[in-house]
Amino acid sequence: MSLVIDVHVLHAYPLSNLNRDEFGSPKIALLGGVERTRISSACQKRGCRIKTETVLGDRALRTRRIPEKVAAELRTRGWSEQDALDAGQAIALTAQFSGMKLAEAGTTNVMLFVPESAMSDLADLAATHRDLLASAAEQARAQAEAADKAKAKAKTKAPALDKDTKAKIAELKDTVRAILCRRNGSIAAFGRMLANTPEATVDGSIAVAHAITTHAGEEQPDFFTAVDDIPGTDNGSAHMGQHAHSSGTFYRYATINVDELLHNLDNDQAMARELIHAFLTEFARHVPTAKKNSTAPFTPPALVHITVRTDQPMNLTGAFEAPVTADDTSGWTGPSITALDHHAAAVNRFLGDEHLLAAAHSGTADLTGVTALGTHIPRLDALVATITETALTPAGQQ
């Protein structure tokens, strides 16, 4: 049995371009034989992760720039530019993760996901083992030079490190790996994967679906001009172009595996409670920030429906496989709420309600006709608190 929290959101966004493809147009998806506007799961996850970390006060960094970050910390401690950079690169490579090396820009060739606090701990370690890392950095430079000469057909070989230095670097490896494999709430929630390094891998406890419009959508072009504030003889615009936008009511869905989250947090109930509350709140009201200054798409959600289940996650996208339609009085949001309500009722009839521990809803739309989405709780914070407590009570974890 798995204990899961499902959150379903119907959110009407105005004319905007919340998530662009490689051509600058709104992303799309095909569902039910028609084209929909789409917001990728990665776009939503990053936005919600950053907001959740802000609430928790504990950031995690997805980055290839750990050497630079450690070097910056060392420079604040009085190290020279070159010594700090050498130590930052050497301490990162000391972890000896399979396949990881430095790219040409001095970054790692793979992206790591680590708590922000790891940067100062790595800097402390670099300071403690300064001479050892200097030797490792010198060896790395010699190897790089030898490789360059080998490409030029020159016969040269980098000098090897002495046996004692190699042994000390091997001893340091486990400490560096332990720091880079550390996890905080954000990593426990969203997961981490590093190929061939099982101790660094964390199965994420939060899954987020791509958001799609509940109806057919189409790109809306916007021709624009920029006026030059200093008029000239031509009396024309200083710049002109065209942007692509879309608008519509989106269905957004995410699920939290509470058992997996508690496992990842070593059963820290207080942290789990804080993290679940923060994520549910941020996901419910999430608005991607792309082109925010030119579209100001900051609308509240029309409907937030959250459940606690003891069987499996239940994505309700099927409510919109047949696209909803609108007339000049209904808009898309009202028919979308009706479709979701009817589909939830069908799912409950099909599966029964013995695995449904809690169901509730809230939102800014007219919800008086809703019958299958559980208890109506007017305030979002009260809805989130109720669901969080239900999921984390002993009865919910049996």
C-alpha cells in the first residue's frame, strides 16, 4: 500500500507565453485528436521547487559550477584567484564520480544536485587539505598538457603522483563524496540521479505532469513596435517584431508519495509536514514567469482539488480527452470544472472509496455545483493544512 497525495488544479491563464519551445512559440501537445497548449513538467517543477525552498529556507543547487562556487568561497577567505580555482576544481574531481570530469570552461561535465550548504563544507575541506589539492591540481595540469602534446604527436608523459599523495587523495574521496551525496528536503522531494553512483541517487517523491489546456488551443500572434522617445525625421518606430502567445484553462496535476518522502527524510515528520504544506501551496497557485513583464499572467486558480489515497496516484487528465467547448457566456473554466467533477465521480464509482482517505476542494470559481470533489474548504491554507494533517496522522500512514 502506498500513501499518496494528489493535487489537481484548473487554472485560467490570460494571454501569455508561459513556456516556450525552441522557436519561441508556446509549447503544444496533441490530446484527443486536437492541439492543446502545454506547460512542461520541468518548467512547473523548477518554479515550485524554488518557491518551496524559499519557504523552507534551505536551498539545493542543480549546477555544473561547483568548482566555481567553492573557488568563490575560498576567495572570500583570502585565497588568490588561481589557487582558489585550482582547489575548487580539484576538490570536485576528488569525488571520482564515474564519468565526471572538467569541461573546457572549468565546470563539471555533469550536473550535480546538492544542498547549498555543501559549498561551504567543501571549501572548509579544501582549506584543510590545501597542499594536497595543490599537488592534485598540478598533476591535472600536467596530464592536460601531456594530452595536448600527444595530439601533436609529441612523445611526453605527465609525472605520476607519489604513493603517499595518492593514498591521501583516496582517503579524501570518501569525505567529498559524502558531502556531494548529502540530501535536504528539496532533494528528498524532487529526487536526484547520478549515473553509476547509487549512493547519490534519490528516488523523487514528487511527480509533476505536463499541464495542458482542457480545450483546443491555438497560437495567437502579437505584432508589436517600439517607439523611439527621441523623434526623428522618419517619424517611425525604432523596432518592430512579432511574438507568439496563447491563453486558456489548464489542467495541472502533481502527486506526492508520502511513504517515499518519509523514507528519503529518514522519517523526519516535522520536515515532511513543512515540505508537503509548502509544495501543495506553491503548486496550487503556481504561475510560470516566462515573459511575465510583458503579459503579467498572475491569476489565481479556479479550482484546487486535493485527495489522500492509499492505493496509487490518480491523474484525472481523462476528463479532458474530449476537449471542452465554450460559448460566449460560459468560457472554458466552467465546463472544465463540470468535466473534472463528472470524471472524478466516474473514477470513484469504478474504484470505490475505501482507498480514499480524504478529498476536498477550494478555488475562486463558482463551485456550488460540484458533487464529487469532496469537502469544500474556502481558504487554500486551510485546505492544504487539512490534507497535510490527514496524510501524516498515524491512521493515514497505516
